[in-house]
Amino acid sequence: MGSRYIVESGLYMTSFAATVFVAALVTVGVLLVTLLIALTIMLESCQSKSTGVIEMQKASDEYEYCKIFALHAELNDLRADEFPTVCKALAIQYIKEGQYSRDLNLTMQVAESYFDTLAPNDDGLDVVLIDIDDIFPANLPHYSNVLQYSGKLIEDVKHPMHMFVLRLHMKLHASGWSLILFSRMPEKQRNATVDHLISAGYRSWSSLIMRSDEELPMQNWEYIASRRVKLHYQGFRIASVISSQVDALMGPSLGKRNFKLPNPIYSKIGQHIKGM
């Protein structure tokens, strides 16, 4: 009879070793799942960042385009229907987020710092010309027509402009400068304009320039420049012209140092737009 015992090949393992082995397998499995989850999250994060970079690049491109268009629009006095929609949206956001007010304040600080270094002569012939057309309600509908400003946005434009211009006006007057205010509005509106000035706190100016009937057909820059030339020939020394509009800063007989205020329609459209 043959033997009943058969020697089989295999690996003998105690119960403790088996437990350790199973635990190791479970640990490896958990690590693999964790690694898979981490890779998935990293991939989604990269996709999100890539999307954010694209959006930021798009916003930057829109801003650069609108900045160039703003210069073109202001130089050529473009109509409301010639404004790109994206630039209108950026301009409105520029006002709503307070950047327009901050830019206006900084510009006024630069102007005040400049005049702090100067003193006018006692003859009263050193003059500063200040554009008043951005201050009064009669001129604000132009903003509304161009950018469809709401009542709140119009107030956000009017209040800081009035506040900072009045502050500079009072400081210049206290320092002895002769102040000449000018407007593009016709002469027949002088009484209403003077009433607006007085009620708004502008009480100390040397003269108010408004448009005569003969000057109505003239372009704005021609009318303003011609008035500056007349002042020059009358012996006045123009120290500065302060305005938010380019047409006031064109032509001869400009001041030694002129100041271009932020324009709520054109200047720096969309600059420092948050969240973009």
C-alpha cells in the first residue's frame, strides 16, 4: 500500500502575522484612495485657477481697451451711442465702488500741494480758472444720457465733485488768488447759474465767464481758448486751468500748471475694478 501523506507547497503564517498583513493592505488601500482624492482636488483647483487667470486677463483686456477708447472719446466728443457697452458697465462700476471719488480726492491733493508752494502778487492779476460745468444739476443729465446713470449714481458724481472743488475754491481764495469761473452754458442762464453758485457756497470769485450769443456756434475748446486769450491781453496772468474735460485744456494761453480732474464718463474707466 502507498503512503497517504502528501507534502504540499505553501506559506505558513501565524494569526498575528495575518492580522498585520491585512492591516497593511487596508492601510495601502486607504492611502491610495486619499491620494486619488488629493489629485482630484488639485486638478479642480488648477482648473479653477486657470479659469480665474482667463477671467482676469479678459477683465484686463477690457480695461485696456476702454482706457484707450476713453481718450479717443474725450478728444473727439463722441455721442452716447458710440460708447461700447462693456465700457459703460466699467464706468458705472468705477463710480459705484468709490474709485472715482478717491481719484478726485487725490487729484485735488496734488493741486493743493502745488498751490501751497506759490503765492500770488498783490495786484490781483494772478488768476486761476475753474470749470463749473460738472458741479451743477443742469449739466448732470449729460452723464445720464451717456451712461444711463440712475439718480443714485448722479449723486455719487455730483457730491464729491462739488465737495472737493468747493474746498479748493475756498483755499485758493484764502491764499489771495483771483478766481475766474467759466461755463459752456449761454449767457442767458447767468442769473440761474449765479444763484446755484451762491447756494452751493461759491461766494468769492472775481468773475464768471459764460457764452455769448456770438460764441454759441463755436466749438467748446475754441470758445474757452478765445476767452483765455482775451484775459491774457487784458493783463491777467493765468496760473492754472482746472477742469475735468479736455476741451478746457486745449489751445493757447493755458496756465503754468493745469489740472485734469477725473471725468465720470471717460477718465480711468474701470480702473481698479474689484473682483475682476
